[in-house]
Amino acid sequence: MFINFWYPVIRSADLGTTPQRVRILAHDFVVFRDAAGKAAVLSDTCVHRGGSLSGGKCMEDGTVRCPYHGWRFDRDGHCTRIPSLGINAKIPARARVDAYPVEERYGIVHAFLGDLPEAERPPILEIFEAGDPAWRSTVVSFDVPYHYERSIENGLDPAHNEYVHTTHGFQGEREQTYKVGDLVPERVTEWGPGFLHTYDAPPLTKSVLRFSRRKGGQMQAGSGTCGPNQMWTYIRISPTKAMNQYLFEAPIDETHTRVFLVSYRNIAFFRSGLKAKLNNWMDRKIHERNMFVAGQDIAVVTQVQPKLTPPSTARELMMPADKVIAQYRDKLDEWERKGWRIDMPRLKRDLERGNVIYAIPSPGRRESRSWVLEATPLVPATDPGKVSQLAAV
């Protein structure tokens, strides 16, 4: 797991002025809206006596109040009130918690969990059709019981569709003719690889999307990544009809992931007549279809061994269809060499002692070294010119 990337925290529609605890990267955060309605994300541990800020209360001045001793913290993490000192008391400079940059996009509250200055931060995955009236979107979230890298790699795997998904493949019934086609690069950036490929799809005879006139035959689809945890998937049913899906994944810990699925479509979208009722009905049906497909993935990936991605492709026999997975792992290695990977063995060992708590370092730590909580341990940075363990497939 990595710092210095944007992570989804909560659906915008699910956030109000009641503080909520969210676990990401094996750390706890408090998320709330301040008096102006703006979302804020802070480290959840009060620096006084370790109270959980998410168990507290949002105040009329836009702060969150710790339930243990009433300390108040604003959206920037600064303590504004220590009741035990009395009114108008001077607040110590170290009375602050880590506060993280926040952006609301696509119906999701995103937080930048890291200390990079704004000009150096990786981007939030861009959805080009956002705001286009020709497209309709839905936003849902759900949890899966496995590591986020296994989830992302599943989405970058064109070969599994033939066997896992009844809506995408033929379940091994055409082994004499089946083959994964060429993977054509698509949306490749410094923050991740991507591809499109053409494949034979079965007809949709029972799906709610059957009126899209998909009668089987060749279709184009593909996926790509932005950072370690954001992924796009394009499903081009025809030259003019498509479903574009975007996964923003929040690693809860090494064996659990929260997935935020933003699904855009320019099909099954009514623009006249009873459009409101029909579109709401279709949204539910699209969600049912998406979860049906996701359930097929979950059933398989839950059983994948080892639970974590192997440190070398020598431990998995990679094929040409796994090319983009290998490129994704190359990117993970690149970010580890920058010193952005969390040292999970040390983190778990220290937390098991029960007398230490860490905070993901925020941009504020570049301005001052005077902090109460220790910064999360990271794998030391190495030579950025080091050759990756992953060879081209």
C-alpha cells in the first residue's frame, strides 16, 4: 500500500455533519462536513489522550470535538479549543492532527493521503464524459475480502472474461478457437498503463441491456489504471453505444478493500416522456447487473493464492495476455523506489505492541517537524534508476 495518492473516502451523498470513521491504508480517519458544507478528512486520533475524533461531534464553528476531553480541531487539523485551559487560552503549536487535501468529484469525497506539495501530486482519474448530458451515471460502493492489488489486476486481465463472466465469454465452450487478441495501448500515462482489445461476446438474451441490440459478435473493451488504486474500463458495445466504468478503490487493510464504482452509460438512458421514473428504474437494473458481474469476480478472486501479489513474476507463470498486469506491477515498483510504499510488516508489528499509533504524513509536515504522532513507517527509497524485477512479457 502506498501514500501520496488520492483515495476515495465516502460517497458525497452519505456525508453530513456527523463525523464518521473510515479506515484506509490500515489507518483510521475522521471525515465530516464543516459549517460551510465542505468535506474534511483528518487523522482520527486526538493528540491529547488518543480519543477517537469520529466518536465526537461537529460543532457550529465548523470544528470536530473530541468526545474524550472536548478538544476541537478545524478542517486544517489545528486545535482551536482546549476546555481544560479555560476560555481564550493559548493553544500549543503541537496541538494539531494531520489534515489531508480533499476534492469532491463524481459523487465521491477523495482525500490525498500523503505529504507531496500540490504541484507534485498524482491526479485523480479523469472521467471525460462527466457533465455531458448524453451520459448518465450511478455511484455505488461495496467491500471485497481481498487485497486491492488483486482487485485491480483482475480488471486488467482480459483472459478471465471468457471463463468467469457469462455476459462476456462462453465459459470455455470454444477452446478450439478461443484466443486473446492483441492488446492495443490506450490512455497510457506516467501514472499507469492501459489497453483495448477486440473479443467475441455472447448475445445478451436475458440482460436488461438486451434492447441495446447486442446480438453477440465482436466488441471492443479494455482497462487501465491511474495510480495504484484507480481504474477505468471501457465497454464499447457499438461505435456509438458504450458503458464506461471507473473504480476508485480504498485499501482498508491487506485483506479488505472498499470499491467505489462510478458507472457511466449512453445506453438505457431515456430523455423524454417518463424519463425520471424510467431512468431511476434503469439505474437499479444497471446496478443489479454490475453487482452480478462483480459477484462473479469476487467468487474467484477471494480464492486466489497467495493473498498478496507475489514479489516476483517468477512465482506466477505470466502469459502475453498478462502484459498490462506486468506493466502495472512495474509502476508499483517505481513508486516503491520513491519511498512511497508503507512498511506493512513494521506497521503491524508496532501496532501489535499496543503502545504506539501512527499517522499518514500530511502536507503540513513539510512546514513543521513538531508533531505528536509519528509518521507511518515507509519502505526506504532506493535508486530511482534501479531495474525493475518485472521483465516485459
